[in-house]
Amino acid sequence: MHQSGAIPRTTTTAVTRSRPHAARRVGRWMLAADLLLDAILIYIGFGLAWVMRYQWEFGGNVLSWDYEPFSTFQKPALALIAISLIALTLRGSYRQPRGTGLLDHGLIVGGAMTTAIGGLVLFAFLLQFSPSRLVFIFTWALVIVLLWLRRAFSQWLQHKLWEREIGVTRVLVAGTNSVGRRAMQAIVSQPGLGYRLVGFVDEGPNTGPVGVGTEHRVIWPTRLGAVEEIESVVAAQAVDEVVIAIPADQQERVLSIIEHCRQEGVAFKVVPDLLQLSLDRVDLGNLAGLPLIGLKEPAITGWNGMLKRVLDVLVAGAVLLVGAIPMAIFAILIKRDSEGPVIFRQERVGRDGQLFTITKFRCMVNDAEAQRAALIAQAEGVDPRLFKLEDDPRVTRVGKWLRRWSLDELPQFWQVLKGDMSVVGPRPQLVEEVARYEDWHRQRLHATPGLTGLWQINGRSDLSFDEMVRLDLYYAEHWSLWLDIKVMLRTVPAVLRGSGAY
């Protein structure tokens, strides 16, 4: 007899056991294919480097007595393949999570090949290998490019397959509380990661439809039953992964779902209902063997804060210097297009709740703020904490063009130079928007607001408010100089695409 709320256990069979074994076999074959392709490309890179030096004579003329056939380099080439594959493996190149950017792949490949070439040069020195060392330099550059292009192509091909629903991971969410809804929203908002939400099971009686997404794109996941029916749902829907978002006070249900997933070979993830915070905010440690759980502070302080400030000043100074003439031209166009001041000033909430004045090129009619309240009242389903309309009637002709390319924000680099803002950080919001925050949303105010951020390169206005806050918290808690540089570099194509720019 089963206890209340528990899910009956099933007998493990050869059929259920075959699922994880098949997944592991596929994983091993994919790893073998990756290793083989990289080995071939490393060898090709070495061969091209030999051609560049001895056939095309890059780096100076090759005298007849200095000429070496490629056969002379066979052992160094094989040694480079072995060292490179080991270095790539140790750097985690073959176990990167979904969503890893090409910049990250390039950094990993570059570091691994630098290590490998260094090892090869030492190997050649010990063997007193005398042919041209330029071959090694050319090989280093060529192999980095080839391996990076291979990863870029693999990523492109994977996304194309996912677009055709080939190889996607079918995800079931257990739980419809606020955590469960945020989990579903995270899945549907990032289709490029290859996850597909098949639906959800809820904790109790049918609570009706659950809508997730943004005000511009709402998706209504299918209710597939109650938590107690999860066994039949997993089997009927061919679920690959279960996201468990059940409150902590229902531990028995959580453990039963985990046990069932293990028996069926279905992957599972547990989303903790810990102060309504995301999992990446948990900081694990120990004290004399006693496990401790803390919460990461979403603030960039100390040496990190100083380093970030130096980067802000350098970037802002350079942009204001280079952009002085274009900004003057934009000012003239704005003045000729509509009545009103060229610069729009507005009070925003900065770090730790401090107020500051933001400056932007005016993109709307002069009385735009007076019309704001009426537009919010007319717009159905729009989150007032993140109010933006795709076809805002207040936007001028020149303003629409400036906003499309984010040129209206150029004057904000003056706020960056003053220290009120940063180049990268959370989006600065209005006082009335902050007044509507829930408690956990206020954590984002511990970081200096920025011109761009993870919210900018992951959808801009197409994101929901909760998604934006989650990205802001992740950024502040995982800050690094490299992360700021990556965000800046990825902002350029995001602006050119114009996704969510209105």
C-alpha cells in the first residue's frame, strides 16, 4: 500500500534499462567522431603549414639544402595530434553545455593549441629536430582556425537539426507553482538550445491553462495530468528529461519522481524552491565537514569593481571621442524631424536604489511621457514593469530609425563616464517600474545599471520581466572581465539583427 502522494514504483526491466545504455552509446560514438574529426583537421593543418613554408615559401626563401619533405614532419604531426586531443579533453572542449558560444569555443581551442604547440616545440628540442620552426607557428594558427570552424559548423548543423525537431530533448515539467512556471518560461524562451516542452503535470486538481512567455509571444503548454500520473505521461510522451519544480514540503513526491526517472533511464533536474531564487545563486561550501548552503551576492565589488570601472572609462571615452561627429548629425536630424529638445532626460533607479538622470536622443514626440499612462491602460497583457510597444504611436520617423539601431543610447556613455552607469549591467528602470518589484527582483539593484547586458543579447524587448531579472542576477554573480568583453562583442550582431528592438 502506497503512502499518500507517493508514486507507485515499477519493476525495472531490460527495456527500461536499455534507454540509458543507448544514450551512453550514442554519446560515445559522438565523442569518437569529434576526436576523429579534430585529429584529421590537426593533421591537415600541419600539412598546410608545411605547404606554406616549403612550397609557397612564406617567411622567406627556402634554399635547396634547407628543403625538407613532409615525411620529415610525420612524427611531430602525430605527436601534435596526441598532445592536442589530450589538451582539448582536459580543457573540456568535448563536454561543453548547450548554448556555449563560439567565443568560448575559440578561447578553449586557442588555449589548448597553445599548450599543445608549446609541448611539441619542447618535444622537437629534445629530439634536436632542426627543420624550420615556422611550420610550428603556421600550424598553431591554422589548426586554431580549422578547429574553431569545425565547431561553428557543428553548432550550425545542430541548430538546423533542432529546427526540424531532430535530436531535440523532450522536457516535461512537474509542478505549476511560480518556480514551475519560470522553468517552463525558460525552456520556451530559448528554442535554440534544443529543448522542447511537451507539457506539464501539476500537483493537485486541474488549475486550468498555464500561459508562459512574453506579452508578444505567449505559449500555452499542455496539461498532461497530475503528478501521480507521471509514469504513464513519461512513457506516452517519450519524455527525455523531467524538470521537477515541486515545493520542498512535498519531498515524498520529489523522491518518488526521481526514483521513477532513474528506473526508466530518464534524465531529471530538480529546481529548488529556495527563497524564489534560481539554482545558480546557491553557493555550496563546508565548515569542518559540515555542508553549508549560502547565497551569492549579486554585486561586483573590490578588485572586480575597480577592473570593471577601468574598462567602462576606456570604452566610454573611446565611443564619445569617435562618435562625436555622428552624434552631432543625429542631433540635427532629430531637430529637423520634430519639435522638442534633442536630448531626452529621465530619472532612473541606479545601483542600490540611488536615482540618477539618464540622457538619450529623443525618439518620441515631445509629450510622450504624458501619453504613457493612457497607453499602458489600453495595452492588454503588457507588463507595466517592462513597458514597450512594438508599434508605439509616439515614436518619430527619425526616432524609429535610431531605436532600430540603438543609436539613441549613445549619449548614455556620458553616464558611464560619470559612473552612474556601466557599459554592461542590468537595464536601468523607472521609479514606478521598480515600485512594482517583488522582493527577489530587488536583488538586481545591487549592480550598476548598464547600456547592454545579457538581456540585450538574449532577446531585448522580447524577454519577459522575470527572464530579464534572472539574466541580470546571473551576470552579477558570475562577473568576469571576459564576460563583459563577450557581452560587448555579442551586442554588435544583436543590434544588427534588431531582434526585440522597439
